Amino acid sequence: MPNHTYTIAEIAEILHYNFKLIDNQVIIEYLVIDSRSVLVPENSLFFALSSHRDGHEFIKDAYGKDIRNFVITEERYVAEYPDCNFIIVTDALIALQTLALHHRNQFNLKTIGITGSNGKTIVKEWLYQLLASDFNIVRSPKSYNSQIGVPLSVWQIDAENTLGIFEAGISAVNEMESLEKIIQPEIGILTNIGEAHAEGFQSKKEKLKEKLKLFENSELLIYSPEYITEISLKELPGKKHFSWSSKQGADLRIIAVEPIDGNCYLRAIYQDREIECMLPFKDKASIENGMICWATLLALGYTPEQADLRLEKLSHVSMRLELKNGINQCSVIDDSYSADISSLAIALDFLNQQNQHPKKTVILSELFETGRADEDLYGEIADLLKQKKVSRLIGIGSHITKFAKLFKFETQFFEDTSAFVDAFPGLQFSHETILVKGARRFEFARISKLLTQKIHDTVLEIDLNAMVGNLQFYRSKIKPGVKIMAMVKAFSYGSGSFEIANLLQFHKVDYLAVAYADEGIALRKAGITLPIMVMSPEESAFEAIIKHNLEPEIYSLEILNSFLNALSDYDFNYPIHIKIDSGMHRLGFDQAEMDNLSELLNANDKVKVQSIFSHLVASGEAEHDDFSARQIDKFNSIAKQLIEVLGYKPLLHIANTSGITRWPDAQMDMVRLGIGLYGFDSALLNNRGLKTTMVLKTTVTQVKILDAGETVGYSRKGVMPMGGKIATVKIGYADGYNRAFGNGVGKMLINGQLVPTIGSICMDMTMLDVSAIDLKPGDEAIVFNQEHSIMQLAKEINTIPYEILTNISQRVKRVYFYE
């Protein structure tokens, strides 16, 4: 938080809007946009932003968290909360940006602004590592680079800071101007211009020109000519320019890139002489980001020798939290590469999303380079952990240990990581969620390794941020007031159980749907409280359904009668969902059954119809639009008839993922979002607007050189008439890699190149023809990701993405990433 504080009255004056203040001397230190993320409520100001959801809907939640200061646009809330301070504005986002701009203008701060399609966050974090010894740096937390993230980042500036490093990202035209005013970058860095976030721009040129607006008033711009080919050099903003390139002439002309033992040795021409540096990375993205940092150090006046010494000490940056299965039925959140107040708050919010275990443990190292007195720092951390309802703290480091008395709950302290590792066999970890968060020098990866289940080398990575992005994409497509039922059946399409449900509950979907009762029971036991519809209820599970407050789909008179019998000992109106067969001809009531259904419902008060629904057969296929229209008409007619009998109106829903965008008039009261959450929608060209949520990867076990004429695998199906090189990877049909991918049908990515399978797919292994590439045992093999997509895999074996996803075996470990 800034040490240049403001009273609520001063903020009201800055914003120049109407206000109603009960206590105009309240000190504001924190700006809050999410009622679930509150640090110190008495010093927080909540902005009721309207984006995918109307922020005013969460004023009640924020009030319940003891926030009493609000920026709103709807004046009616003033009367509802008479004990609160209110500032009434016309646009809450503009108000947030105006306040951040005012705060920025209080400081004469050297600032670096970073934009581009990819690499912004890594470049920012590496520049922090490279420059921290010379400056007191304030920087964007994680990847806070949006219209909201930039103001929140700039709000952190205080008088001790001598350098700010802020990233800016945009997704549409006319967004960068406001960010430029807030950041005011003296030095600009353009990372690259690629395909990421292209939806809001008509062309790559438009996207480039919009991003370059960040540097309109910059003294210096650092860029690569490879990424500005759509414009002339005269159009580049910035008074001075510094260029870098590995392909053409530039101020820093990289002439050699040589991998050496997991590192990368670079040589370049700079100021007419050859210089060099070593990067402790070998992947393509890290090498490019390293080049950008090399150019930045040189452009800032560091000597080539100084730059080399600093660059070779760069360390891995993990901007993502990893949720893994732990020992003794624990869940482990691994954030073992960084520790500061901002990222700690983000990690604790993610910890609080996890409901599968009541006990929550934090393993935390002491924090460095905060510029604050230890007692103040650890006092704030103690308050933060208490506010986030942490059950136990394990503190590591002499400084945090010194202030053990500040933590008023279960604690243990160790002088260093080695002391914790030595004591580990005697420590108790069982059925709890554990956040591992440590400064890099404490090497907390050692702790994470102890706590995490040993995993099969084949891993399915699930990007929870991408899933949230897809949820918000569909929220932007539905009409106001329309509810969302999220489909989490079949182990959430292969991606997980409570891990996905926790995320969806945190982001306030209205309903979940599972296929069978045991799936719903597992979610209830994991702490999921959302309403859950069971789509294929079995009579034998009715007692369990009632016990765990699950809501059955009723699709026949037989099932309805059986469920009514199960309710004979209960007095309440139990929620049920009536399925109408409008044309799928799978499950559901026909028109001919309506009289009997109506009579049975009318004569019985044991149940209440929560919703009436049906399923579109081909909502994403234009050639079947006439049939879809008839389905919708038929459903509306039957639903109307049933509502007249009931005397009340249940929720109506028929639109599935593709129906949300192609049939907006059929959104009714609720939509059912399924495969779209995971990045696939047949109604969208190339899934435009959606993000890939999953990556399936494995590793190379062995590499073999074969002579001409040798064969590979069972039944000698793989033939190498000219000989060559094969690699065996740790995935087979028992992991869900279909046997149909054998004999060259399937391909995997290794070191950026597609290589075909050879021979038959084995139960636990697959062989690949890698004759054309360099590789070694332990290298990563990508089965599918954004570049080599599930859509392509499905096409290769004539199936659909659903089957690829749901076939991934439970023995393939799931790792969940959250930024």
C-alpha cells in the first residue's frame, strides 16, 4: 500500500463527484475491486466496477467483510447502508484510473513501461532481478496489466521508490491512452507482436500501433525491428531508440546463440565490437526475453561486462501457482519462487478458494527488500493470515522467527529450509491444504518436493486463469439476469473434480451439473455448496441424493414416482429438474406424457420444480438451424403448458455452449456451459475468443539408433527401411493415448518440432520417429497444447475433443496453474 495516504474526503475531492460521508477522516490505504479479496477492511475503498458482472451486486458481500467505504454509480445504495461512506460517480473504472493518476503525479519516479503480445511479465520480473541492487523498485504484481490492473499497480508507489516497472496489456483499440497517462513511462520496452489477444484488432498493424501509444511521451524505446515491419521507423514513438535483433542489423546484433549444458551462450555486435553473455535458460521464449533484458541493460548505460555478470545470475520466474495432490490426502499450492506482500495476498485468495479441507496451512519464508521495518511487515502479515482464516503458519527464517509473538494461532518456526527438512519426518501433515510460499533464496522447491505425491511423468496441466477467461467470455455473451449452470460431469471433462468446482464456485456460477450422484457427493464432501443437478440419477442413489442436498433430473414418470417414494418420510418441497425431449430422443418427457406428468406434479407437494429444460441437438451447426428452431418452439410450448399447471415459473433452459452464442434468443433463464469452459466451441471459428486450458505432456525415456530395415513395436508394425532414430515416451493407451494414434497417425511436439509415432501404441509407452531432431532422455514431449491442439488430435482419429479429454486416465496426474 502507498505510504502517501489519503482520507476519504481527499479522495472525494480528487474524484470531483457527489459524496455522502459519515466519517470523512477515514484513511484509505487499499483499493478493492473484489469483495472476496479484502486485506484491511477499515482502510479499504471498494469500487463497484461493471464488467462481466455488476460490481454493485457485491456491495452486500463487501459490507459483510466490514468494508464501509464505497465508490458507486447507483445512488440507491446510499439509503441501504446508512453507516457507510459513499462517493457517487458516473463511471467507477474512470474513477479508479483518475485516483491512480493523481497518486502517480505525486512522485517524480523513473518508470519503465512494457507492452507486447507475450513476455511482458517475465521481462518485468527479470528486470526487477537485474536492477534491484541499484533501485528501490515498485512493479506490477504478477501480470496486473489491464485497465484495472495498471491503476492497482501504480497505487503501490511510495516515496521510497526510485524506479517503477509496469506492464500494460490491451485487448481493443483506444485502451492504451489511459494506461499511458497513468504509467507515464520514461523508458519503453516492446516485447513482441504476435497472435495473442488479437480478437479486438482488425489487423496486426492496428494492434502494433495501438500498443505503441504507451510510448508516445517516452525518452527511450527498446524494440526489435522484427516486430515493427508494419510501420516505418519514422512512426516509432520515443525520442531515442535502441534496437536488438538476431536476424538483421540493430544496435545489439545477436550473431550467435549456442546451447551449453542447459544454458545459452550469446554473442553479439554492440558499438562495433563483439560482446557476449550467458543466459541460464535454453528454451526459445526465455532466450528472446533474455535478449530484451540484455538490450535494456545496455540501453540504460550498463557496460557489456556488467550486463553479462547480471544476466548469468537470472533465475526462473514462476508466475503461476501450482495446485497438486500432496501426501496424506493433502492439497499443495506451490508458489515457491517468490515472496512479497502483493503476491502473498493473491496466493492466500487462491488458498481460500480451496474448500476440500477445513485446515489451511501456510509455509512462509521471511520477506526481503520490502523497504519496511520488520515489526511492521510481520505485523501486517500476521493480520493478513488471520483475516484469511489460516489455521497454521510454519515460518522459515531468522527475521520472521524473531516476531513469532505477532502470530496468534498455531505456529512453528525454523531458522532455515534445511532445519525444516531435517524436522520434516516428525511434522504432521494430513487432510489439509498447504500453501508453500518462499523467497527464491530459501529454495522452497525442496519443501514442495517433500509434500507432493510422486507423480507419473505424464502430466495434464490445467490453466485455471484460462478457464476463468472462458467463463467471462460467455458471461459477456449472455443477457443480464441469465444464470449459468456449469457442467462438471465426467470428472469435469477429464480436467478434475473439486479443483474445477472450487474455481467455479469462487467465480459465482449459479449451478453445477454432474452425471451421477457419486460425482455430486464427492463435491459436497469437498466443501462445494452450490446447487448441483444430477443428470442421470439412479434409484439406488436417491437416499444419498437427499442426504447431500443434490437435485435430480427427472426424465420419466417411473423415475418421478420412485423419487416421490424416497421422499415419503420428508416434509419439504424437494427441488427437481424436469427434462423435456424436444428432439434429442435420449431422455425426457414427450408431449404425450404431459397430462400424466402434470397430474402427478399437481397432486404432490413433496417436490418443487426448480427448472424445466431440454437439450439442443445441433446448436453449433448451421445446416440444422431449422431443426434447432423447431426444438426451441416445441420446448417453449411444453414448458408453457407445464407452468400453467404448476402455478409458478421454474427456470427454463435449453442453450448449451454453442447455443449461447448462436441462439441468443434461447438463453431464457439459464444456460448450460460445458465444453466452452475448456476452450472449445463449434459455433466459433477456430474457437475465437476462447483460451486453451489444458496441456498434456510427457517425457522421453530413451533414445535409440536403428539400422536400416529394423522394426519398432508389437507385431513389427513400425518399419524403418532407411534406419533412423526413435524416442520412447512415457504415455500409452492406459493413459488415454488412443491406439488409433499409432503408425504415424499421431504426432507430438519435441523441442518445438512435430514428430510422428512409429509402430503400435503400447499400454504405457509410445515410440516416436525423431530421426530429424536433436533430443535426449528427459526432454519434454507435448501431446497437445495450444499449438498442437486437441482439435487436431480429434481430427487425426476421426473423433471429437470431448472423447480425447474424457479418455485421459486418472493415473495421469493433474497439476492446476493459477496466476
